[in-house]
Amino acid sequence: MWIAERGQEQDFPLLVDPNSTALIVIDVQNDFCHPDGAFGRVGHDNSRMPSLSAALHKLLAAARAREVFTVFVRATYDREVTSRPLAQHRRRLRLVESLCLEGTWGAEWYDNVGPSDAPNEVVLTKHRFDAFQGTPLDLYLRSNGIKTVVVTGVVTSGCVESTVRDAFFLDYSVVVPRDGVAEAAQAHHDAAIEVMRRSFATITDVDAIVAAWRGSNAPIAPSWKAEQRASRALAGWDAAGFVLVDEHGLTDAQRSNAEALASAAEQNDVPIFRVRTIDSPLGCGLFGQTSARHVPFRSNPKSSPREMWVDKMRRSAFADTRLGLLLRTNGIAHVALAGADRLPGSLLATALDGLDRDYAVSLISDAASLAGDSMAQTGIRQVSSAEIIARWQLQAANRASASLRSNDPAVGGPASS
């Protein structure tokens, strides 16, 4: 079964490969960690924080020696970013003056656990427990080819666990060193570690990660460097998926080209993502959105690894749909886009959203109802169906040739029995 193959565990040194792993350090700030900080003043036991600091300094030293991509996340909770539910939570904790206010000592790094001037160390500010909410954290990770995140910091059952969950949901492999995270209540820490171990992360300790990074024989070639980024960009054009939006709105000639593209995609093992705009009254927006050109809701045909269906209720095929999830899961880096502009601006919105999510995007102009100046001004590449089919055929031939070579003992493939 495919689960047995896709779900194979990686050896730990490969899982935390320093060239494709990011270290995330969450909320190591005075108000959370220092005995005189906001948490300390309301009675939190911060006696574990010096040990956490020592462990993180050791981990950061190893990360810096290997030029690991590192993200320092800081929290601030000033009035303009504190919602009513969050304020209610703060009041229940007796934090009536909030905490980590911008420009205060409480918001500063605790015990010098902070960034250096290295180009691979970035700082993000968050205003919710989850470090992905309202921040460019995922943008930084995906832009720099990160596959695994090592999540550290405070507090274990709050911001750390919230971030771990979201990283897992975004298809990153997640590693949590139990001595690289902390909180005042040991019972809460232990419970959170067990929840993460069971469902979301590999649990280890700082020394194991340090040993893996120091013992790595791989050359120092982190994925954030220009040469590696260029290599990924070149390879990404060959990781293609065919996204077809509202095909029922195409002209006869455009539909014929779209059908030829779908047939070629199937023949050349290019996944197809069929997107349709549906009419759901409860999903209609209040401003600037019309359902007049939507098609009535009906069940989608069953999806398969070769052909997947996506329903949308906004212009962009990425907006509140599963398209991004499907593209990530299937390793797609290049979106070949075709279809109809049933809602004015749909294809342009989808193309721009694809670019903003770091996909290469090609508009197949003779299988699309929108082309020309509106796309040309964006810099989106426009190609013909014949061009894209020829590219798919070449990619399929290259994959077949590589497969033959990998199975040929004369070129290092497995020997026959």
C-alpha cells in the first residue's frame, strides 16, 4: 500500500539535515522567561529558564557552524493587535497590563538568546500563539527549501505546541527537543510533549540534534544560499501540475485544446487539478462578489492521484480551497494554468496567488479565456498548448531514462539476482 512507502521513517541525521532544516526559536523574551518579567510577577515558576537558555545557546552554536536557516520569533501584545478573546485570556491569567509591549524590556530577548547579523537569521513578530498566524513564517520556510523544522522556545503547551501543529498541517517534518522547550508547570510541559510525540513531531533532545549537525558529512550547502535556490528553481519547472479552472466556460476551440492538454497530462504522468466555481449562498461574500455566474453545487467525481477536484467560491482557485494542499502534497512546483474567467479576474487572481505562493506559473493562452495585456503586465509566462505538451513529453522521457539508469548495474543501479 502507498502508506507503507510514503510513510517510511527517515533516519534521524537525514530528518534534521542541516542543509534543509530550519531552527525556530519562539518567544524567548523577558516577560515569558525572566523572574522579573510578566509571567514571573504573576507567580509562574521560571526556575527552568536558565537551563533552557543554556540548551538553546548550545543548539544555536551548532546551527551557526552549519549555517542552518534560523528564525527568531518574538511576540508583542499591544492594544491594536489584542482581540477581545485574547484580552479575556490575559485577564484570566492576571496579566492586566498585557505583556511584551513593543519597545519595553519585557519584549527583549532573554539571556541573549537572540539573532546575530548572519544573513540566514531572521526575526518575525507574532501576535497570536501560533507563529504562522499573521506572519511570513511559511513564506520564509518554503522560499528557502526547508523540509524540516526544529521548534524550540516557550511555552511548551502554548505557543510551541500551536506552532508545531500548524507546521505539521503545512507538511513540514517537525522535530522538538524536549530540553529545548519549557514552561513553568512541568505537568503541562510533559502533557504537551506527549501530545506532540503522539501526533505531530519527533521528540528528541538538544544533544541529539547537535550531534547530527556536527557529525554531518554533507558539504555546507544550505538551501537558503543563492546557488541552491537557483538549482531548485531550475528543477521546479519539471515538477508540473495542470490546473484547469471552470472549463465549462471555454469556447469550443479552447475546450478542445484543454481536452488535448488533459489527455497529454494523463499520458505523461502530470497530475490534473480540475477547479470549478460553485454556488453556495452561505459562502457568498458581502462585498465585491457575485454568484450570478457560478454553477450549482453538485458532488465532485472521486479524486485520484492523477486527477483531483477543487471547489472554489472566490475568484482565486487558492482562496479558502484545498488547491494549495494538493499541490504541496503532490510535489508540484510549476502550475500550468488554463480555463475560463467565469468570475471576472479569476484566472489572473489564481495566477498571481500561485506566484505569491512561490509556484512557477505558465498560462496556456490557447486554452484560456483570458490572455494578453492583463497577464503580460504581470510577467506571467504565456505558452501554447503545443509547447506545454512537448515539455511534458520531454520530462516523461527524461524520467524514464533516469529510471532505466538507476536500475542498470553498469551505472551503479541494483544488480540483478
